Amino acid sequence: MTATLTPSRTEPRARVRAASPLRTELRRGLGPWTGAAVTVTALLTMYGKAPGWQGRWADATNLLHITAALLAGPLALAAGCWQGGRERRRGTAELWESVPRSPLRRLLLAVAPGALWPAAAVLLADAVCLLAVWPYASGGRPYVELLAADAVAVAALGALGHVVGRVAPWRLTAPLLGIVGYVGLIVSAYTVGPARWLSPGAEHQFFWDRPVWWFGPVSAAWTAGLALTALLAYGLRRTRLRAFALVPLAVAVAAAALILRLPQDEGPWRQDAALSRQVCDDGTPQVCLTAVDEKLLPEVAAALAPLNARLKGVPGAPVRWLGGPFGPGRPGDMELPNAAQDAVRGRLPHPDLFLNSAVSWLFSDRCAPGDLAGADAERTSAVNLAVVEWLAPTPEGYGPDTTAARPYIDRLRAKSPAAQRDYLTRYLAANTCHPDEVPIP
């Protein structure tokens, strides 16, 4: 009799799934630490300047662009360089080359942490900051195509740093490359001419403009083309396929040619009719801002209300207050200071300071060299300051010394309402650059 042994239960079959080489590379080395450093650096930089950018998409996009280029870029460059020289410093280069993969594939896997982690960190910081702007922005939109191009530029710098680290694997190469990259990015961002727009750090500060539609993708092609050229030239240097490095080089050259054809001053930026559209209140005089600052309109109108009440009916007083790129406009229009510079998260924290600036602009003439000279120049300057301080006193801690203007301020305050209106009429009719025309209170 033969006994047959049958197992009482069936053992599950173990399935071993091989880890992805890319996933393994992304988890090791400096990649995760570089991404964390870039995120923390970018967010701390943006947090320190939050009052200045949290009210406008353009302000936030511009500062994120500069932060990515001048801070994240050199960090990615130095970290990529350190990662690139890792195998030679450890003496494991021959072991790594024995892996049954092509040289180019090995290179691309090794480059991935230094390129992808900083780029992902930049995009994460962008998303956090844009969410912080969303409750306060009036009009426009974030230029996500430019932010995506910034992330591509940071990844390209990480890849270029990796190649430099492969060629020169000394320990001092990485910090020196980061310093050189930082200086080079600053210098290239502030060069004169269309070449400055080739730099990832080129800055633009006109809030009612928009970039031409193709600039973001072409900028990404320019930086990515340079990085891919370096990677292919290094990875295929010992093979017959090294001529393929000319393909991304041709793309980079074509992208650079398009960028260099941009106008010298404006570059890729054009005035956007939707952003520069006038938005006015129904007061007298009217207060008009651009659509970008529409949420600031009630704040600005309230700040100007005391001045408008005193100037009501006075000949020569403004008929309309304008803020934005409107030019001189029609007779009676008066330009306003940039309200967004004084705003914090869509509000005016110091309306009295904005009012003082508006009065200073109202009574400021474009004086030529040699004006406000002579024996009466100091007295005239004191009178001009007195009129501004009388209508809109400078908040404590701001503005110039008013000691010389104090007697004239007291005289103006002591006048009757009718005498004050008469003096304002004469003062508005005078040229404040000519001392002999300025009436003395």
C-alpha cells in the first residue's frame, strides 16, 4: 500500500517584483535632499517678501521666476555636479560600467535625481505661492507656461552640472560651479539687448503686460536643448551615434534665434488690453485703476476722499485720478502713484501715506536743471512742502523734516475756508519749479 502525501494547504506563490532602476536612482544620493533644499529656499524667500507679491499674479510670477533662476538654478547646478562625480570619487566607476545597460542609458539614469528633484521642487513652490495669491488677485492670470519653462531650466542646469561632475570629479568642483553659475546667471539677466532674454533670470516688471504665446515653450526648448546636447555628446562620445548630439543642438540654436529677434526693450512682453482696461468708480472726481488692481479701487477712492472734498470746486483741481499705463489723457486728468506698491494682500495698510504721495504727485512739476535756484529757492521748497503737509500730513516716521515749513503750515491752517480755497486756486495755477511764481501763504 502506497501512501500519498497531500499538503493540507496550498502555499501562495511568492511574486518578486524587480524595483525600477529609475525609482532606485531617484531615492538614492543627493536628489531628495536637493529637492527639499530647493523647496525650503524658495518658500522662505517668497515668504519674506509676501506683502509685495501676494496681491498680483504678475508680481508672484516675476518673483518666482527670479527665485527659480538665481537660487534654485545654482543649487541644482552644484548638486548635479556633486552627483556626477560620485562614482569616480568612490572608485566604483568600473563596477557601474559593468552593468548590462548602454552607456547613454546609464548616464540618463544617473542624471535623473539631479535634474528631476530640483525641477519638481520648483513646481511645488510655484503651486504653493500661486494658491496664496488666488484670494487676493483682481485680474489676469499666472503665466504657468513661464513657470514651466523655469522648471525645465532648473532641470537643465542640474543635468549640465552632472556632466561637469563626470568630467571633473574633484570635491571643490561642485561649490565652485555653483558660485560661477550664480554670478553668470546674474550677469546674463542684466545684459543689454535681446540676449538677456536667453537667460533664465531675465526680469520684467510691467504688471499689465503678457508674454507672447510662444516664449515659454521656446525658452524651454533653448535650455533643454543645451542640456540634451551635453548629455548626448558625453554619453555617446565613444560610439558611432555621437552625431545625434547635433539634433538637440539644432533645436537650441533655432530657439535662440527666435528669442534674439525680440525687440531690445520690451522683449517678449506686450501690453494686454484686458489687463490695462480702465475700471472707474462713480465719484467726483473719478478714480480709475487698471483691471489688474480692480480690488484696490474702493481702498484708493476712500484714501483720496478727504483730498477730493477739499479740492471740490477749486479751479485747476483734478477731474479724474488715473492709475496705470494711460498716459496724460484728457485735460484735468491726474496720474496716481502705483497703489500696488503700497498694498498688502489687496489692501492699503497706510491710506494716509498713499494720500500724501498723491498730493506730492499733484503738486510736482517736471523741473528742468537750473530750476528752483536763486535766493528764494529754499523758501519756495518750504512752501511746497507746507502745502503738501497741510493737505495730507505725512505719517509719523515717514517723509522729510518739516521744521522749515512749519510756519507756513500754521498760516494755512489758520486761514478761513474761503481764504484757503483762494490760496489753493493761486497755488494750482503757479509753476512750482519757478520760485517767483509760487504764492506765499
